[in-house]
Amino acid sequence: MARRPLPRILSNGSAQLARSRELARTAADSATDVLHPLITITRGLRRLAAAGRRKWADTAKDRRGPLLFLVASVILVVALLPYGPLLAVITVMAAAAWQGRDRTRPAPDGPDESQAKRLQALYEALVPYFSTAEDPAPLYAHGGAWEKAFPTYGFDGTGRVNHLVIRYPAYFTDGEAEARARIEYLITAKSGRGREYHFTWDEEGNLLTVTVLAPLPTDISAQRFVTSPGETVLGFTDPIQVQRTLPLTFGEEQRDVPPVVWRTGVRSTEPHLLAVGQPGSGTSTLLRSVALQALQHGDVLIVEGGGTGEYACLIGRDGVLAVECALAGALASLEWASAETERRLIAVNRARQAGHPPPDDTKRPLWILLDRPSAFTHVAAADGRKDPQSLLQVPLRHGRAASVTVVVADQFDSLDTLSDPVRQHTRARVVLGPATADQLKTVLGTPPHTTPVTHVPPGRGYARLGTGQVHRLQVPATPDPYDDTTTEAHRQAVLALLPPKTTPADAEPEQLPEESQEPELKQLTEKAAAVEPA
């Protein structure tokens, strides 16, 4: 059946509408310019009439008669004078034009007195860093003018600087991180602490652009994100760093927010993730958010070293292979995960050698989430057992080819106990909570272009994917729905994302005794041993 062409109104209607709007806007602007005197006089007549009504309303009733007689006498005298009506009309039009003028005060050309003092103080503070005795015409000098050094500036409602462009001399060592850090610390101290500043260094033009960043939204709750398979939303950031946005619901309204998307899979350059933070900074929240997104297209294995039951809501859910909180269960699960990674690699290799597509049982992603694995290190050493982190070597090294992703979350005080494979193969990094510049550089590999603040909300931090730039990050609120301190709205949001249960609730004891765990451990160990020879 032949396809009919679309009507012209549908094919090029948008362009015609755009041209029509532009013509209408141009005509309206031209008419406004031409009729501006008439508009001004009309506005003035309206104001004069309003003033006359107010004067009449304020006049006492016993004085309204003499006032009317006086007005009538003036009108009669003007009418009898030669050229009286013409002069009266000219006088009224002139008064109306004066009353109808635009009375809005023009914006000041420069800063006021207090703002000028702030800029001068910042200029004087930068003199020791941007000046030298050998400069014949210094841009920065004590008692000098700040106008040439600060070509662009802006202030917020409180009178503090929120945007500033600083011109500095070419001999300043802007390529050294230490020199940059000194200038950024000084500007932060002089412009106002408690805010996050973004610094953009233009080494070619010798310009430094300082921008005050708005706080990231903290009211984003867990929800289904519009992403494709292999994409995981770690959180949300500033619109100036990310071109993509996601539609999110905030109660009854909907907004577009720029996300930080982590891509995993066979072609990913950052197949594994490491999240570090202080206690209560939101690393467990990040792992719950990742788990809920991973369960849409894959299976999840969770190992919790803290033993706080943060992932009890996932026990027995469809796609959740295990949630282990004990050392024995963690060792058995990670041994199986290592053997499963090897099995997938062997199956994919055989399929490729035979010229067949990879088997279906190797395509479903497997996620291994470890929360505080360093807590098992001391316990394993005391019991003479293997460290669970040693079992992550195979999934970390070969997980990308086998569709296996490892996510590790730990605290700053336990960074030394993380194994070398975890540090080497987790190229996607997240830092949550308050952190110093040295801690951020240690985890992320490079300091961020913003100044960290002391007090931050839970789930707030920084993210860096591989060798990319550092993004500010706010993790969506994904609390434990079984926690009593969780709000009802967040609890319902998380419960709505949980997969259905595949195991009856009465068959899930909160803690199995030692005797009941032995058959399960034996079964997992036998399964791993059977896979290894293959």
C-alpha cells in the first residue's frame, strides 16, 4: 500500500509558525516604538484622573460645592481667553506626559559602596600572589584600582560575590596545583565561606572565572529513571557540567534534572565502582539505589560487612541471589561468584571459537555489591580464614567480558585495608560526605574544581568516572524501608521499586543457626568446584 505524503502543514508547519511568531514579535516591537508617546500620555491621563478622584474623595461634602464653582470658573475663563482651549490642551498633555513617564530607577552602572569595599579587599588580598618587584607595570599593587583586575562581577541579594572574572598576570604559575589551591582558598575565604565555588582557569587568556554554585536538590527520592540497559544513575549534578537531563517526579510536579550516569557492560571503560565516605554519609543509600536499578535487568549478590541489616528488604526478592552478613556466607557467595565469572568466560570463549553468539545464561548481568568488606578482614585473620577481598580478583579482572560488575563501598579509615585489585580495577569513584582536599585527591585521583564544604546533607559528594571530570553528586534518597526513622513517602517509594518475593516470608529466618548454614555452604562450594574444571 502506497504511503501518502504528509500534508505541508505537518511537514513544514513548525518552521512557518516560528517565522510567524518572529514577524509578530517584530511588528509588536515596532508598534510599541511608534506609539510610545501615545502610550505615555494615556498612562499620564489615567494617573491624573486617579489623582482627581482621590482628591474629590478626600474633600469634605460641605466643600465640594465651592470646589465645583471654582473649577467651572476656571474653565469659563480659559474658554473666553484667546487661544485658551489650545493652551489648556497643551498644558494637560504636558502634565500627562510628565506623569506617564517611566519612573523605574535605572540599574546602577557600578557597585555600591559596600560592594566596592568587598572588591577592593579581595584585590588587596591578591596583591602578594599576583605581583612581583620586577614587574614595571604591575596589574596588582597595594592601593591600586580593582577595575582593571575584575572586568566582570556580580553580587547576590546578601551583598556577597556570586560571579567574578579575575585577570591575572602571565607570569603567575597557573599550571601548578599548589599555586591554584592557594588562590582558590583565598577567594573562598574573602568571598564568604559556607558556599561552593566553581573555578575555571583559562591559562591561555590569563583569566579565572569564579562562580557560586547553587545547592543540589535533596528532595529527589528513589524512582524509575528513564535509562537504557547498562546505564545506572549514581545521582544528580549541576547543569553546567552535564548536557543530558532526566524527567523526575517531585510529588505532583515534574522537573528535568541533569544526572551522573555510569555505563557498565562489555564496552564500558569503568566496569567497577568504589564508593568511600564517612559513617552516615550515604554509601549504603548509594548501594541500595544501584541494587534497585540493577534488578531491572540483572541479578544481585549482596555482601554486608557492617552487619546492620541495611539490605533486609531485598532478602528473598526476585533476582537477589543472596544477602550475606556473616563471614562464612560471604566466603561461599564470593567463591561462587568467582567460579561463575570463570564459567561465563569459558562459555563465551567457546561460543566465539565456534562462531556462535554468546549463550543466554552469560548475557544477564551479575552485580556483586559489597558494603564495608574491610570489616571481614580482621575477622578472617582472627579465624585463620581467607580474606573475602581475595576472591574478588577474578570478577574485577575479567568481569567486564563476563557481564559481572563489582561495587565496593567502604569508609575513609579503612582505605588501607582494601586489596590492590579493588583499588586498581575500580575506575569509577564516588566520595560522599565531608572530606578534605587531600582525601578527595586520594580517592578521585584529582581535586575537584569546586571547594568542598564542611557540612553537607546525606548522599552529597563527588563522582568521577575514569579519567573524566569530577562532578558534584547528590544521591537520590533510598533509605531502608524497614527503618523506623524513614519517612512514609520515602518508604513507599522504595517499596514500590522492590521486585516481588520469590521465597515465602515465613521461610526467611532473620538469622540461621550454624547447623542450618552448613548444608548451604557445602552446596555452594560443590557448585563452585564443579564449575572450575569446566
